[in-house]
Amino acid sequence: MRKLLTAVTFIALLTTPALSSDKNSGEGAMEEGVHVMGVVHSMNGEMVNVTHEPIPDIGWPAMTMDLPLLEGADTKNVAAGDKVRIVLEKDGNGMFGVRALEFVE
């Protein structure tokens, strides 16, 4: 029984960083979501096309991509060509979407 408890504790300690890694990025620990710097190319009510820096914590290289805007996403005061901090969160299906685009000067 003692070996079982030791093994379970060891596994729990190993997996804890992996479970919390989608809440942090190379930009530093933040309250919620994954934060990364990028540039907005286009945006409509459902999708945003951005180029973003690498996101090592979730295994994404730097790339240009379309991302869905999550319901209630904060995109005010952001337009095509703007440099932004992108806040990503997982949706109900476990896929990343944009929670907010924060204008950066």
C-alpha cells in the first residue's frame, strides 16, 4: 500500500505542471489564459487572423493563423495592423480561442 501511495504522489507531482501550463506562456505567469504577443491582420465577428510569437508552453511555433473569437471576447479598440497581446483560452471542446486582444503601443 505504501508503494502505491508513493507512486500516486509521484505521478501527481509530475503531472501538476502539465495541467497548469495552458494558463501560462513565455510572456510570464498571468491570472488566466495563455498570453502571447502578435499582430492582427484581419478580424470579423467570429475569427481573427494574427501572426504570433512562439508559445512554448502549448507547443506552438510562431505562425500566422486564424483563431476563433470566444463568446464575449474583448476586441474593442483593436484594428488590422495593430500590435496586440493575445489572450487565449480553451473552449468547451478543449480548443484554443481568443478571449481578448489587448492593444500594445
